[in-house]
Amino acid sequence: MATWEHFGEIANGAQLAGLDAVKLIGLIVKAASTARMHKKNCRQFAQHLKLIGNLLEQLRITELKKYPETSEPLEYLEDALRRSYILVNSCQDRSYLYLLAMGWNIVYQFRKAQNEIDQYLKIIPLITLVDNARVRERFEIIEKDQCEYTLEAEDMKVQEVILKRDPCKHDTIVLKKTLSRSYPSMPITEAIQKENEKLQLELQRSQANLDVNQCEFIQHLLDVTEVVAAESLSEKSSPTQPTKKLEHSHSDANSDKEHSEKSYIKSDEKQSTSR
């Protein structure tokens, strides 16, 4: 199954190492403001982390690091925030088609990230035991702030098109419009080329990780870009020319989609390919 565990290869670890929780939250908030995909999820996640950052600032995080009983839980929290930064930043940097196709998997990662961060926050002794009304109030607000991470209806429709084995002419038109919105300053041919380059990087990472299923999944997305490119060329030369069919199966792409959706949006299981 495709996962996001290899995101560490993308981010510059040296830039994140040594940053405390408040500074990491600041980076996440900034990255969320420039996200191209999962914009609502990124904004919700960033807003939740702002609440945590305000609490940590009030508790003077540098003081917390002086004591073993609080420094160790803070380290766990900071590790979780580094992973969260990579997740949010990837919603801006990675292939748009990849982000769409992996939609429910990413939604799951947002839910997992918030739960993990909140759990680490609870085990910091000073936060749970401090006798300060203002601190307790802020902590209760954080506990009640349970965000609803999901995939937008429009993105679900495009995701369904992306995962089709043989897209029709209407499907390629939908994909062209989607890519044009994602790359507003580029002609469609350049946008397709950009997506192809990003997907080639994804393929190289998957090959390096010996992830066969993920390689086949990404190859399907590369085939999708070829279909859109072929349709664009056919419109210039011969509008009636039939659309090129995909040669590669996307059964693994549907398998990953089925895995990520079935626990969260059961009503969407029908989108997965039957085995």
C-alpha cells in the first residue's frame, strides 16, 4: 500500500532539526497558506496548531526544556510536528495528480497527525497539572477542537476520473481544466510537462524504496498525463481524432484508494475496482 512514510526524503531535515515546537508550528502555518491541494485540511490543521503554539508560548517552552520530565515529551511533540510540516508542505510541492489520487490517504494522515500531536501534548506534566486558569482554559479549547478532515466533493469527482482505466474525451477535458487551474500561469502543454516531471520523481522514490505497487500506481498517473497530452495535440491537428487509451492497469491505484476510503467514507467504496 502506498504511504507517506518516505516524506522525510523530500524535506530538508537539517532545516527542521533543532527547531522548537513553536517555531515548527510557525513553519506549518506558513506552508498551509500556500497549499495547492487539501487547502481546507491544511487551514484547519494550521489553526489547531496555532492554539497549541499559543499555549506553549504562555508556558515558556524554553523553560520546559530544562527539566527531564517535560523535555522528553516535548521532543516527541517536536518529532510529530516535523512530520506534520512535511505532510503540509507536500500539499504544495508534490504532483497535483498524485495528491488528488492519494486524496483519502492524505486525509487519514491529517487525522493521524492531529491525534498524535494532541496525545503528546497531554503527557507533558506541566500542562496537565499546572494550576493556572488561563492555561487550563486554553488546554480545554484544544481538546474540544476536533477538526473534520475530508476530501472536497469536487476533488472526489476528479479523483474518480484519474483512476479510470480508459478515460473518455469528457474525462480528458475535466483533467485539462483541473491541471490548468493548478498551474494558472502555464499553458496546458507546460502544465502537463511539469506534472510529468514531478511524477517521474515520485517514480524514482518508489523504485528506490522497492515499492512495486506504488511504482505501478505512479505509472498509471504518468499514463494519464500522456492521455491528456495526446488529446491536446489531437485538438490542434484533428479534433475528431480518438483519445489514446491507457495501456497500463491501475488496479493498484484503486486498491490503495479502497484501503484509504473504506474506514472513513464507506459510501465511496463503490469507486474501488473489484478484484
